[in-house]
Amino acid sequence: MKLTSLTGKLIAAAAAVSLGLTACGGSGDADPTDAPTTDGGGAAASGDLSITFLPKNLGNPYFDTSSKGGKVAVESFSATFAEVGPSAATPDAQVTYINTLTQQQVGAIVVSANDPAAICDALNEARDGGVKVVTFDSDTNPECRDLFINQADAAGIAKVQVEMAADQIGDAGQIAILSASANATNQNAWIDMMKQEL
């Protein structure tokens, strides 16, 4: 597979992932050394492409669903699918995995960022080494990736969440909004729009 066609293949994989995304929450355990041991960089040129999904954290039903869709999409064009990730949804934990994947020269990393800026240096090192970077669910700063796939409209999510909360409290009262992580770009956008909607 030529690297010039990689972006199109990643769009297909990320689009398949976005169709299955519905909820957030959960925890899990993994070790950065559990990353796949494939020669993705050199293998990409020979047609054997390794694509690794790096969610915010493992054991999260939301990302379990996205990885199932990603696996189907990746295998549909005869690439190798892998998933790695931390147990805690922190940017520092993701950086460790990104660095390991870069050293292993995977063909692509598909990541849901725990912070829009904190993982940028590691992602740009990966890109400098020839690794393609796609973000989904929660984006990085645009200069840190090749492509972002947004699975849902932030305004639509905010409107529905406010309507659901209002229904639960009989259209009157106080509510609190609990986010999965303080720096999640997608959740912060939803919260801002929920405030406007309220």
C-alpha cells in the first residue's frame, strides 16, 4: 500500500469508528510496552500497514465500541489493527504510548486526545518519523495531526443533554455537569454550548 493512499484509508477507518460512538465512562489497565511489535513504517511501503488505536483510556465502553468499528474498517483494507492505551485518562499516559508506537514505526496512530496541546510534541515526533496521525472524538490542536474525524455535532449534543436534564428535574432546579477529564476538547465544547442552551 502506498503512503499516498493511507490518508484515504484512515478516513474510512475513522468514519467507521465514528458510526459506533455513543457513550463515555469506565477504566482499564494496560502497559505502554504492550504496544504492537510490527514494523509499520517499513511495512507500509511493502503493503503491510499497522494502524494502532489509542483511546483516552482502556476499559471504557465508548472506546470499546469505537475500536470494534475501527478493527472492522482497518481489516477491510488488509491492514493490521491494534489497540493500546492507559488505564487513566491523562495526557502524560498517552505520551508514553505515542513514543513507544513511534519507536516501533507503526503506520498510523488513531487517537482520542486527553488534552489538545499536551500530546502535540509526541505526535509531531511520530509524524516526523513518517507515522500518520488521525484524531477522533477529542481533537488535538490542528497542527499536531493529519486528520480529525468528528463523530457528532457539539451543538446537537448540548441541546439533547440539556433537554434530558430538564426532563429529569421537571424543567426547574439546579444541575451539575461532570466531565470525564478537565481538558477534553470535545466535552468542553459540549459544556460551553450546554451553558448557552441553559
